[in-house]
Amino acid sequence: MGTAIFEPSPLEQLNWLIHLQYVRGEVTKCKELIRRQIKKSNGKHEYAFFKQGVMLREDDKIQEALESFQMCHRLNCDNADNIKEVAKCLFLLRKYRIALEAYLEAERISTKPDWEIYQNIGQCWVSLGENAKAKEYTKKAVQLGKQECSYALLIKILISEGDLQAAITVSNAALEACPDSTVMLTESGLLHLKVGQIQPAFQCLSSAVALNPSCSAALLGIGCITQAHEEYEVALSKYKIAVQINPDSIALWNNIGMCFFAKQKYIAAISCLKRALWISPLNWKVLLNLGLVHLSTNQPASAFNFLCAAVNLRPDAALPFLALGCALFELKDPENSLKAFQQAELFSKNDYGIMLNSTLALLTIGQHEQALIALEKFKKASENDGQLDKQVIDFSHKLENKLKKLMGKNELEELSESLLENSEVTNTKQNNDGEEDNVDINKNSENVNVRNLQSDEV
Amino acid sequence: MEPLYFALSCYRRRNFDKCVQVCTDILEKQPLDQAAWCLKMRALTKRIYIDDIESEEIVVGDALDDDTVASAPRPGTSMKLEAALTARPRTSTGRPITGINRPGTQMRPGTSIERLKTARPLTGQSVRAIRLGTAAMYSHRDGPFIQVSRLNLIKYGKDPCLSKPLFEYLFYHEGDVRNAMELAVQATQANRFEDWWWKVQLAKCYNALNLVRDGEQQLRSALRQHTHIETFIRLIRIYLRLDQPLSALEICKAGLTTFPNDVSISTEVARLYEGLGDVQLSVKHYRNIVIEDAMNTEAIACIGVYHFYSNQPEFALRHYRRILAMGVHSAELYNNLGLCCLYSQQLDLTMACFQRALDLAIDPLIKAEVWYNLSHVAIAAGDVELAIQCLSICLVMDSTHAPAFNNLAILQYKLGRTNLAKAYFNTAKNLQPSLFEPQKNLEYLQNRYLNTFE
Amino acid sequence: MSKTELNTSRWLEAHSDRSAGLTTLPKNLLLANVCGDGDYRLVLVDVNFNEDVSARLKVYKGTMLCSDQSLPDVPCALISFYVDNIQPKLPVLGVACGSDLLIYKNNKPFYKFSVPPLPISALEEDVWQKLCLATDEPYEKIVEALESIPFSELSGRSQMLLTLPPSDIENYVYKYQNVELRRTCPITCMTTLYRNSEESTSISYPVLATEFGQLYILDSQTFTILHEARVSNTKATPSIVVAAGRYEVEFRILVACRERYVTLIRKNWLEGKNLLQTTASIVDMILMPGDKFVCIATSDKMLNCYSRRGNKLWTVEMAQTITCLSLLSLQHLSLSLIAVGMQGGSIQLYHSRHPVDYIPAPDTPSAITFGRMGQEEHVMVIITLGGTMNFKILKRTADFGLNQDTGISPTIQSKPLPLPKRSKLFLEQSLREKQNPMDMHQSFQQDLIRLRLTSARTLLQINSDQSGIGNTKEQIKLSAQVLGLGPKFTLILTLENMNPEKALIQLSAIFHCNPENYQLSLYVLPIPLIPPGLTYKIHNRVVECINENLPRDETQGNNTIRVFIVRREQIQPVLAATINMPPTDPLAFTM
């Protein structure tokens, strides 16, 4: 202060203020300050442009943000951060190839290895569909940064390659790095669940719920496990919490519906499944479950409608065809029912239910010879199976007896009753559905426009 | 019969044209017959009178620049920024579907784009009112009935018998708000600011001239002198125009304490809650309305819609059947009945209803809606091709139907035609930016690489 | 607000001045015994962000302004600390302005410390030497040499020089002819560190961090640098610094950086170590007493807590963007709370991850401090973005009900599923089906077949109009828009090629209308190649021929224009559309 002449203050003098206003969300003030700083510096203020870019990007003006960052890069081409931001903008603009090149350039320039760059390169490769390279870079990022997002990306890549085991290994490593991440715990738990490791899955999910009692994905997973163990009350209590947090989850409503179904509360089951269907009208699993419930409530016409839809949407699964056959049988249309069973047989390997049901259908239309052959086939298939369901055995015996009797005369009543039981056997399998959280396309279900045009003049 | 008496009788029998004719004849003989003149004015007014309370349009983009202060309203205090209702669709103007057509619900996206681009001045007075004024002018071959510019408004303002009919004539028939207001000002002064009726009329004029705050003052002052349902409702409407639903609710409450269970005020309350996204409360008020007035279509229809979207189609069906029993036959009603049948598993009746709806629908826009819903029938039966056909028909009828584009895109995506789907999603997004589904679906499509694990 | 259900307020509203008009940034607000009389004053910096940025240092006694002096620049931080043990004990104020630390004692300027300048590149030095020597070489030429140095590595003087118009250069150079060239380094944040005792009135040292990542610890008596360190080994710009421990024993300094790092510096370290990195920018950072945890507010509305070693312990999401944090040390309750100021004007108090109190503020708080003011022990001072000054006193009886069970959801669990009630009506309706499923099934199937027939028939009927969906086989889409009120309209047709691989070629558009009704500017238009995925727009001006004599007959479809997209040497059009023109407003026409 001694001299009369003040030394001009450097441009960076107020950078801290720009940053402060930005992080506090005082966007208008910050933009004003940036504008002034840029004007004062004759457009040479690197940091101001940098923050301007960041803010523009947050406003979804990505093209403008890109220009701002390119300005930074022009002012200082040695700063890897600028190139990183340019690349990020390019990535958001879905120009993955150029973004990748930019990141590679950033990698070249930066003096130290930077996990963020590796992670982003990985992301670019994923977007370009090159999983192998993506994996390589993401692994680097994981080793360097041990950041949760890198782990998550690596897990995603591994899952898409179908390497669940490796994904589980990575998720375990991730849990060591960030033991408190509910997302990672849930992810890990669901992975374990997918490969059928119930115990570790349950542990992961439980700790996720302990950390965040309202983590709906973890609750769904726990519910699923308990549901599979036929503890429906427990499962329902979990789902109840989850559904309040995530009221639009198809999987949740589906599973709740199936819980009620198992408890033979059919009306509640229908309500829940319809809610799921409302959210996702094209989900064949929900349609199938609805069909099954309606079969149990003696509403074969509705059941047929749901199952028909399910079959149309998923024409290569056995279960919908089997159920469709049952519905047709109820609707006294054994010929078509037989066709459905035969179709189901094409997609399944030795499903006893299908075999027996087609036997029954054959029997009903009077093709006794064929029925006998089908029954023989079943016997052959089930010979070596020690764990045959008692219900199935009973049913096959009944069928056999009937068949023997029926070779002479036609009588059917008891049979159709036992058929229904059998279709319920197939239902229990269905409960396991929905364990994967359906991250499906948002089926526009909210589109039923009800309009009513009475003019309401008084 | 004495001609004036005959004219009066015609007027009472609502044979306004005849009445006007008789009055014209009287006036030809005696041009200064005030009684005939007055009667003619009233007949002319009545002939074209419309209930301007219900036909008032709340114009989008009619924000009053001088009255707006805060740009971001607090949550729950504005109709523009409601918490999204998850399970209910919205109209193209972003308001929730309500079950009944009322001001503000019937704008279509295409027209609103047009509106924004045209230079036509948008005021609170609807275009309809302007048209009516001109139509009246054309109907007189030999010049207008009253030369408004020659009227001595001060004189008429003081005349308690003539001023009111003259005002209504000016306001409704001529559509000349400025002179009508001038007259109202004179009359108010002549009555030493003690006549509430004139204050309400002044408020009407202010409202038409977009001076909403002045209108508010007049109405409040009128209410202090005399509580009247119409005044309450006009005040409510003013707050709606100012986008202050909470103030409007206050007025409703005040109105309901003076006129307990009044249907029209209750209707306002119910609509307000609906607009604010509180469907439960809205339905509660509609239920009260039905208790008062068992034939109130709006209330029944709104309750029906509420049941429909809260997964109780069987109740919705019952309410719509009640409307049907009241003698309403319209495409919309059959359409709704059809949807209710579909979702409550009354499969055999579904198509019958839709067929009736198709037969009754004349307006292509309504036809489009019916076909749109038919696509849902097709989806429910799992017939994707048929659904696409239905949606295509819907779009030909109404090429601005954004949800139809969205659904079409999803179905095309199901069939593996991703680029078609993308194009349709984009169209849907552009047609109706408030619809979030196309946006989400597009993002999903574009990030497919990142999500290809299914 | 639901949070006020925590019975009545624990705070007394002492003073609120909406017209105070203060602009105070966080870290620029403190309570200190600056006069040594035991009457704690409120000290703050009030910044004026108009075209000329200026700042003032203000001291309040209670609500009365008792000292107000101008500062040379916008300070980034304000501290108060004790420099000696002489009685009466009197703290000094430190204000970091630009690259200087200004010390005020007894509200008077006392000392100025400048951060050591940064090295200047040889080239720049050379340039200035040449400039000052006034050689024949034109200034522009000499100055050009500066361009080769990255802008941010120049001194402020050279940066300024480069922005000047050529005509002003001479004057500018002359002005600085005899002044030594310095490259100053702005201070970005500042805190204090106790020397050897953690008593609140014991001597402490200022800790400064600069824009270029240097950290200095100063002796508060001699104002010399005791220790200097780099904040991090990577590029990191400090934005917040906090310190714990004693300089002479052991200390830890945490620096939050704009690059989202938090780095750690300990005694005798010359370079900081990256402790952690957050996912979003750091808004504020607080070291909890005892130096066990550090709480970090980030710009994604999160309040995060990390352990000493940088492990994330918990995260709470706030309802609004966080603007500032403040520590509330309540010794009588042996409790430390964090006050989180949020946008919209609310302050939440957190005891670790649990919200314990909610305080409404007049508007968004900009800076909060808590401590002794005047004779009152527990006062919270809030300065809002709107300029309001607000004092709140914590009631002596206040406890924060920490014994309450804060577990989640007895309420959530007891809530039943949000399922609609199923009534008798539902059962009756399903009974209908149960009684006669066969009929229902058959009739619905028949209906479906009929629907297929109807839809096919309708499609055939309207084949002439394919606007909207377009031709799915050719993957062309056409949409039309009509602008204008009439009688002049503009018709905009958008043709979209939805095919991702093939370009559209050899197409032309044909417009067809009744010439008695409309005149078009275009009737036939060859369409250029449309690349895959792109669109082509056709503008066509339409004039409606208004014929007063002929009554317009709108029923006969006279108000339509038909558009065909045809391919050369193909008989059938690729696409056909009918555009309904709006009627001309007769009123607009006559006007």
C-alpha cells in the first residue's frame, strides 16, 4: 500500500467467489459475476468460462456449455480438466466416438493417472458397445479410484457379459471400499439372488435395509426370498413398506399379488396384479399371473383374455401356453386346449404338468390311443425322478385309472377338478418371477383419456 | 291485443325474435316509447345471452405482468406447478383430466401453438363474446338498433329503470365493454356507490378489460353490501385468473358459510381441489354436491373418473350408468362405459359400448379418442397389430394426439422397429412437451447400450 | 411445515431487521470480544456487488452498528484470534483481501501481511524490462511475446496489459515503470490454529490457503511464515480450510478443494494428502469437535459425514440446496449440532444424521454463526441473501429430545396397503362371468373379430390421409402445420426420413386444392435428397380467395389442401395427406 499506484489484481482474485456462488446455487448472481469477469478480462478468464460451462451444462444447454469449455481449452491447453469437461459435454451430446478421443487426449495430457478419466473412457466404450475395452479401462479406474461409481459400471459391464460370478466378486470388493452404500449392498444382494446364493443375498439386503429402512429394491429382494420360502406374511410386510416408497413398481405389485394369491385371497391378488398391469400393460408375466388368478376364481373368459395377451406378447414360453390350455379347457374347448398344450410342450423340457394336461385333453376329445401314448411318455420321463410331487403322482394315477375305464365309456367330471389343482402346481413356480427389478420401458399406461363432454351450463 | 302487452307476452314465452319484431313496430310508430325500447333491448340481450360465468376461458399465457411478483410459487399455492398426480393422465394443457369438459380443458396442442404465434390480442374476454357481438350487428339490415356513440350515458346512468337493461344490452349484445363500463361508472356514482349490482357489473367490465385487480376490489366491495352467490363465484374466478387458488378457496369457504351446501360454490371448491391435485378432497365435495343435487352431471362424472383412476372401475361403471339413465347419450359417455367394462372384466359389454361411441361420434377429435381407447382393448387382448391399426386411425383423425404417438412408438419398439419408435417418440414430445412419458422413453431408447441387460 | 410438530420453538426471536440490506458471505461473520470488555460484538463483512465491487467491515454492539470501515477488496474470510497473553485479553481481526491479510486491532488497521509472490517467468520479466527501457521497438511487438505464456501464469499487470487497447499501452507502461513486477497470489480461504493450548482465549495462528494451492501458517506475533505446504500433489484449488489440534503439538488441517477433493496436512508435512473425493462440489465443511468426524455439505443437497480416515459414514439428503453450515456447540448439553441453512429459508439442526430441530428463516440464509453475543450465551445470527439480519436466542430450557427413538416407520409399517376396497359390486360383477363364462368368451371374441374388421375398413377409407403416422413401410413421416389467421397462411410441411440407413431420393411433393378457394405459392416441388434420420421442411404460402358473392360451403371439403408425395415412375403416391385449413376470421379480414 506504500506506493500510490496499485498493482492490478490478478484475474484469479475472485475465483473463490465464483465458486462459492455456484455451489450455493446462487445461479443468477454467479452468472452476473462471470459475465463481468469475462468482460473485464476481454474474454480470457479461464475459470469464469469453466464455471459458465458447468452451469450451462446443468441447465441442459450442452452445446453452449461445450463452446464454453472449448474456450477454456483454447486459453489453456495444458489443463486436462478442460479437456475432460469438453469430453463430458460431447458424451452428453451422445457423440461417444469424439468424446472418447477427447478423453484419450485428456489421459495423455494429465500428469497423473486419473480414475475419472479411465472411468469415463470405460463409459464411452460401453456406449459404443465395446465391452472388452470398456472393461479394461473400468478395471483401471476401479484400481485407481476405488470409487463406487466405477465399481457400479464394472458390475454393469460384467452383467451384460453374463458373467455373474465375476460381477459378484467385484461387488464384494466394492462393499469393502464403501461398506455403507445401500445401492451397492442392494446390487450385491440382488446379484447373489440371481445366482441362487440365498444366504449372502439375504445378508447384503438386510444390511442395506438396516442402513436405509426405506430402500425399496432391497426390501423387494428380501420379500422375494421370504416369499420363496412361503413365509408370505413376512414378505408382505416388507413389500408393504417398499410399495409406499415406490408405488409404481411393477415387480412389487406383482409379487404382492402373488403373495395374496398364495394366501388364497384372490380379490386382493387381482387388485394388486391389475395395478401392476395398469403400470405396464405389455408385461407378459403380470398377464400370466392375472390369468392364473382368474382361472382359480372360475372366470375362464377373463383368464383367457389375459393369457391370450400373454401368449401374444411372449410367444416362446411354455407356461403361458399351458395356462391358456387350461383356460380353454374350462371354456369347453378341448381341441384348442390340446393345441395350446402341444405348443407348450415344444418350449419345455419334460414338464410333467404339460404332459398330463395334454393327456387329459386328448382323453376329453376322445383320442384315447393318443392319450395312452402321452401317458406312457410321462411315465418314461418321470421314471428316474425321485422328487416327484405327490400331487402330480396322484393325478397321473387318477388319469391312468380313468383312461383304463374310459377306454369303454365317457365320463369326465372328477377329472376337470383335479386338473385345476394341477394348474395350481404350476403357479407356485410363478412366484419367483419379478425378482429382477423391472427396469422396463415406461409403458405409457397413464393414457386412458376419459372425456366427458356434457356442457355444464346452469 | 295491445302490442306492448303482446310483446311482453312473447318475451315471457322466450319468443325473443317475435318480441323484437313487435317492439320494432311500436318504435316505428312512437320512436320515444321507453317501455318498448327497454323491452326490445332486453329481448335482444336475452336472445343471445350466454352464461358468461361458465364460458369464461382462462387463457394460457394471460399472466398479468404488473401483478406478478414472485416467479416461483411456493408448492401448493399455484395451479401451474402441481405435484404430479401419478396415476391420472392430463389434458394437453397440463390440467388433470376431470371427467367433464369445462373452461380450460378443451384446448388442443395445435391450437395453443397457433394461439401463441398469432398476434391476436388475448384478453380474458373470450373470442366467442366478440363474435357474438358482431353476429348481432350483421343481423340488422337497416343499421344498428342503438347508436352507442350518440348515447348520453350520464343521463341513462341516473335512470334506475333504463340503466340496467341498457348496460346488459351494451355488454352482452353489443360487446362494447368500454361504453358499458362508462355507463356502469355513471350509474354507480348516481347510486352513491351503494348499489352492489353495479359493482358486480363494473367488476365484469374490469375483468373483460383485463384489469383483474380492480375487478377484485369492486367484487369485495359488493360482497360487503350484499352476499350473493354470483358475486362469490366471480370473485373466485378472479383469483383463479390470478393463479391464487388458496385465496379462491378462502372465498369459497366464506361463501359456503353464508350459503351452506350451495351447489355452485361447492362445485368451485371441488374443481379447485382437483386443480391443486387433492383428489380426495375434491371427490368429497362432489359427493356433497350429489347429495344436494342428485342430477348434477359434473359431480357424478367426476366421481366416476375418480373411481376409475383409483382402480375401482366397477364403481365408475355404476356412476356412468347413472348418467346414462339420466338420458345422456353421447360418444364420450359410451366411450367411458366401454373403458369401465373393459377394466372391470365385463368383456361381453365392452365392444358394444365402444361401437355405440363410434356410431355417435361425429367430431373427428372424439372419434380419435375412441379409437385411442380401442387400441387399449386391443392391447388388453394382446393383439399388437390391431392396436397399431387403432392408433393409426386415431392419428389420422387427430394428428396432434401425443399419447397415441407415444403408444404407437412403444408398440413399434416391441416389434423391433426402433427408428420408427424414436421418430414417433420425438413427435409425441414435440406435440405435448408436458407429457413426460415420451421423454423418458426416448432417454431409455438412447441409453439402450447402457441398459442392455434384460 | 411438518417439522414444527416438534412442539413449541426452542428459540426466542430476538431481533429481525429486514431492512439491514447486508450482503454477507459465509466465513465472513463472527462473534468476538473485539473491545475486550466482555461484551461480545458481531463482526461481519458487508459486500456491495454493484458495478464497482466494494466491501465494508462492520462491527455491531447488540443491534447497533458501532464501527464501519471500508476494505480494499472483497474479502474471502474473516477470522479473529488472540496474538498475545497480555491482559485485558483482546483478540485481533484478520481479513483476507486479495493476496493480503489485513489485521485490525481495536477496530483499527494494525498490520498487513502479504502472501509471498509467485515466481515470474523469465520471458515476462524480459518483456517488462524491454517495455520500461523505451526502445524503438513498437510496444505491440514486445507485448506479443507475452501471448506465448499461458494467460493464467502471467502477473496481474501483464494480464491487464493484454486486455488494453494498443493506444493505452504507453500510458500503462509508464505508470508502472518504476514499480517492481510482482505476481500476487490471491488468498481463497483462511482459518485459525491454536498454538499450544485449546483454550478459547489462547494464542492461535492464522492459516491461509491460496488460489495456487499453497498453504501458509503464520506466526501471529511476528507475522512471519512458520510453515508452508502444498495443499495437494494434484491440481487442487482450496476453497475451505479447517484446522484442529495445536501447532506445537500435533495438528490436522483439512482443505476442501474446488476439484471436490479434501486433503489432509499434518505437522511437518510439506504436501497434503488426498483424503477423500466427493461426487458433487463441496459447499461447506465443518470439523466436529474432538476431530472425529468431518461433515461436508455438497451441492447435490447432501450432508455427508466422513471419518478421520476419509471413510464415508453417513449421508442425509436435504429438501433444498444447502447454502451454509454452522456448528452449534452446546457445552451445557455436551452436544454439537450442525445447522444447515437451505435455500428457501429454512435451517435444519442435525445431531449426527438425525434432524432435531427446524428453524424458519426470513429467506435463504447466507451466513450463520452461533455463539456468545453481548452477555447472551447462545445466540444464532443469521444473515440472509435478502439482506435480513436475524438474531435468535436459544432458550435455556431447550433440550433436543435426543432420547426419542428415531428409528423409522412404526407409522409406515402400520399403514395398510393402498388398495381400493373391493365391494359387493365387484363380486356381483365377477359373478356374471362365473355364471356364464362361455357366452361371455364367445361374444367378446366375436366382438374382437368385428373390431378387426371395423378397423381394417376404416383404415381403407382413410387411406388418402397419412399425415401423422406416415408411411411405415417406406419409413417416411409427414406432419403439417398451418400458421396465420388468414386470408394469408403459411403451410409448413415437415417430411421426416425415419429410415436409419437409406436416404430418400427422387421424391416430389404435389399440392392439390380447389383454385377457387386457395392460391398456393407452390404446386409441385421436387424434394432434394433427405439423409437418413433427418427432416426436410417445405414452406408454402397459401392465400385464401375470399369471394364475397359466393356463400362459402364448408361442408363439401372445400377448405382442404391435399398433399401427395410421389416417387418418380411410380403410379401410387408414397404418401398422401389432407390438410384442413382453418377458416379465415371474417373480422380479422375486414379489419
